[in-house]
Amino acid sequence: MTIKGKAYIAGIFEHPTRHAPDKSTAQLHAEVAKGAIEDAGISKDDVDGYFCAGDAPGGAWPMVDYLGLNTKKLRHVDSTETGGCSYIIHLGHAAEAIAAGKCSIALITLAGKPRTGAMPPRAAGAEADFESAYGATTHNAYGMCAMRHMHDYGTTSEQLAWIKVAASHHAQYNPHAMLRDVVTVEDVLNSPMISDPLHRMDCCVVSDGGGALIVTTPEIAKSLKKPLVKLIGHGEAMKGPRGGKDLDLTYSAGIWSGPRAFAEAGITPKDIKYASIYDSFTITVLMQLEDLGFCKKGEGGKFVADGNLISGVGKLPFNTDGGGLCSNHPVNRGGMTKILEAVRQLRGEAHPKVQVKNCDLAIAHGTGGLLGVRHAASTAILERV
Amino acid sequence: MSEAKKYPAPVTNPETAAFWDAAKQGKFMIKRCTACGEAHYFPRSICPFCYSDKTEWEEASGEGTIYTYSLMRKSPTGPYAIGYVTLKEGPSVQTNFVDCELEKLKIGQKVKVVFKPTDGAPLPFFTPV
């Protein structure tokens, strides 16, 4: 069994807002749902599958009701919660459900307001008493990974800075991006240290907003008007300290999700023309590129240096919307926007200054949770038909 | 400094109560599986490696080396350093480094356990030897 080619992304929408004091979280979900449904050219009453994660107020059933989805038709829901990569996992699960005939038009939504509202609390895990007092945050959990990566492989802050530099080159063309100024390696190194060895400019933005996808069957996608983008490979995986045995924070669960996706797609990293790589921090990108096989473990620093991730300059254009580092990071969850920009690239709808020529194969990869503690990863490989 | 910091009391539960009871005596406990011989942390009743239920409490030396760390420069309670210590007995544990110059921490540095009070059982931290 495979999901290769059995599901297409027929509708996408990214909320233009980055600051939404005048909107509710549920409202943002509705606005992105409406946007993706209109982009696909379908009716909301056609939706028969709904996918959401921990950012959806109350979970799937209150959202299905609030969104006014057609409950006579809706026959598949999935509220898998894996942090920022939830939506990449949802994409794979939607393809599985579509391949199994459990739904034919799936809606996936993400939205929230970390800048102007409260974030939903995360339920305590079995580890709580043994960890929560130590104050693991995104900054220091990724900082711990970067510190060990530098120790083991000689990775430098200058190399990490190149990732932010590349993102900023792309963000200058995105009118919705929060940070549109092109920055230099020196700018990153001169920005304040937040949690060693990560500087402020190694960190992504905090933004309100959201995004949504419509995933459907090949037949329905071909009856619609949008350029055809199909899912040809998908992988998901999880990693944690596992009782503290053989702790190694220099690799992520992407080391498992990536090969699964590439094997299903029947391609290799060399075939990829455009890469959306979750950029919660610069170190996240560097580790994911290694784990996905774009370079060897430990060589990520060399790989990202000297503009290699800049569209039109380097060998692997990445995050051409400016990514989480410069454009947005809705609800502190970057998986959805990774898929959205990959689809834009495959459709030829990216900004002309960053559009990759003949972009026929793209990857969207994300992590969720804390890379230095326990996390999930998901990889999607998409092809323009 | 971290001495002034107020730490939350562990909630505790039947599976981990013995750990916290020992902590009150200044003992740092790990679990070891008598079926496969592996030690693990944080403690579980079922061995996460071989799924045997023959796990036993063992007092650890409390000594280890810093696997990695990150110094959080600002927080509502001031700077703090989070990290992992690889214990002499094998498992790596998440912790904070205390009672030291945080800027001088190094990967590979030798550290030992030190308990800090809460309103309930004390919590384990590590400090350079």
C-alpha cells in the first residue's frame, strides 16, 4: 500500500495577518478555511473530512460545528497533535483516508494568536515532575542542540547565520512578511544572545495568523481549475530521550521520517528543486537538512554557508516566503506554512524574484515539540503534475 | 542567583513516589531493569528498553558530565542554564546547573547532584565539581 499519487492539494490559503487583536482564534480558522475552499473552487458543503490540531479551540467537534461544515456529509476527522508539524502529518493522514475511501475532500486548518491572545496550555506528560522545573523553552531546547552540534562537528554561529541571511533575501519580496530587511551574517552575530549559542536573529518571529489546505482525490483535483500538485511521499516519526540512553541531540526524528517519504516517492534529495524546511531556529534548518540527506551529518554548516539556500543563487532554494525566521510562524507552529509555500512553488505562484524555474519536485518538512527534549517530525514530498 | 528562585513542588504519583521520598533523604535514585540490566531515567515501572516489569530502585552516585547546555540570558526569574548530564551509571538526565558561574559551563565538565528545596519534595540539580 502506498499513498503515492492518491491525493492532491487542490486548495491553499495563508492568512495575510501577522497581528490580529480584533479577531478570535476560531474566526481565524474560519477565514483560512474559507480561503482554501475558495482557492480550490469547491463549496464548504463538499468537505467530508476535517483535520485540526491543538490550536483549534475545543478540538475537532466544536470546530466542525463552528465552521458550519456539512455534518450529513462529513465522515472523517483527525485531530492528531504533534506541535508545529501536525499539519504535515495531517496531509499524510488525509491522503491515507482518501486512498482508503474514507473521505474525498479534506480540509486542514491552523490558526491562532500568540501575539494578541492566550496560547492553549499543553497537557502534562509523564515526565512533568522530572523536567518542568528546569524551564525548557523553545529557545534553550534548540540552543542545547546547537551547542552539542557545534561541539561534535565544529558548526559555527557564522554558518547558522547564513540560514537567516537566506530567509531575509526571500522575505524582502513578501509584502506580508514581518521582517523584510535583508540582513548580513554580521547582523545576526551582533544581535543579542538569547540562549547560547542562539542569537535573536537565529530565532523565528512570533505571529498571529494561520493557513489551510484542501486535499482531495486525483479525479476531483483534475475537475478543478488549479495547477495540479500531488503528494508522492510522506513520512512521520518521533524521538525523545528514551530513558536517557545514548542521548544524541545532533539528529532529529527527520532522520526516520525523511527516508520513509523519499522511499515512497521513489526519488532522492538530489531530485528536489525547492525545500520548505521548518525554521523555528536556524539550527532547526541545519539539522533537518542533514537528517533528510541533503548533506552528510555534520556537514550542514558548510552546506548552508555562502548563500546556498538563496533562490537563484544557491543549489537548494529554501523557504522562499521568508519562512518562520522572517515572514510568519502562526501559533508558533510552522508546518502549515511550509506546505503552502511548497505548493506555491509547484504551481508557479511564488514571487517572481524567488520562483524556482521548472519547479516540479518539492519537499515540505517540519518538526513539532522541542528538538532538544522530545519531538515529532514529518516529511511530505510533492510533485507538480 | 538560583538560591532565591522558587521551584515548583513535584506533584508525585504512585509510580514515582519512592524517588521523591529518597530525595528527601538526599538520595538521587534511578531505576535499573534486572532483566536486561539497563538503567533509565526518569523512573518507570516498566523498563522502556525490554518491557520487563522487573525494575528496581538504585541509588545513583549523583556524579556525571555535562552532555550539553544552553544559558538562557533572560527570564522572569533571571538567567538560568538548562542542560543534560550523563550520569556515571549511563542515563542522561535533564537538569539546571546551579551554584556556579553559568558563563563558565563547558560540555564534558564534571558535575554532581545537589538538591534544592520546594514546598514539597526537593528537586535534583547539578553543580560543577
